[in-house]
Amino acid sequence: MPRNFEEWLSLALWLAGAGHFCLLIASFQVPFRLGWKEDLAKLTPFNRKLTWVHGGFTVYTIMAFGAMSLALHEEMLRGDRSALALTFFIGFYWLLRIVVDFAYYSHRDWPEGAAFGRNEVRRLVAVGWARGPGGVCGRGTCRRCDQAQS
């Protein structure tokens, strides 16, 4: 059990690095669970390839975030300038990802079913963290809040 802030931070960095790889387990299910075979067949070959390439780069980015978080663990703890820049970039990436998830996607767009309900719980926990007091949407004036209230 961690005894001080630095040990807690160290543990959090290890878990964040490993968490990126755990997230990939869900990512690899996306094409099957969301019916990409049928949906992407409706696109032109160029747009279909573009979607797969963007998805592949997203997976590569998440893998790189996890690998660099684990490999540069000590540098991040020491506060090395380049490691802190990487840490900021990773944090900003995920913050933007959460903001886009809640500000752009509609609840009505998500598939029905128990498996997708668990994802909704994950999303609600994430937005609760991102919002905070007066955070991303603290006043309940965004599209998400309007939908939740109706």
C-alpha cells in the first residue's frame, strides 16, 4: 500500500500505462459490435479504407501512450521536461476525447443492449470526472444535460 503522495502517483502512472492496453480490449470489439462490416460496405472503397486507417492509427496511438507511460515511468515521476510534455499531451488527448464523446455524440446514436449499457456507465463516470465543480459542463447548459433532463 502506498505510504505517500509520490508512491500513490507512481502507482497511478503504472495503472494508467496498463489501462491503455486494457482499453484496447474494448477497441478490438468495436468493428464486430457496431456492425462495421455491413455499415462500411455502404461506403466508397476510399472512405472505407480511410475509416480503417484512422481506426488503426487510433489503436497505434493508444498503444504508444501505454508503452511510453510504462517506459518513461521514472522520468515522469522525476518531472523531466520531455516526460511532462508527453504526460500533458496524453492527458489533453483523453480530455478532448471525453469532451467530444459527450458534446458531439447523442445518446440516441448508441446501440441498444446490455453490453452498450455498461459502456454508458463508463462514459457517465468519465464525464463526472471531467466535469468537476464548474468543469467542462458545470452548469447543465450543454446538449448532453438537456437530453438527460428531458
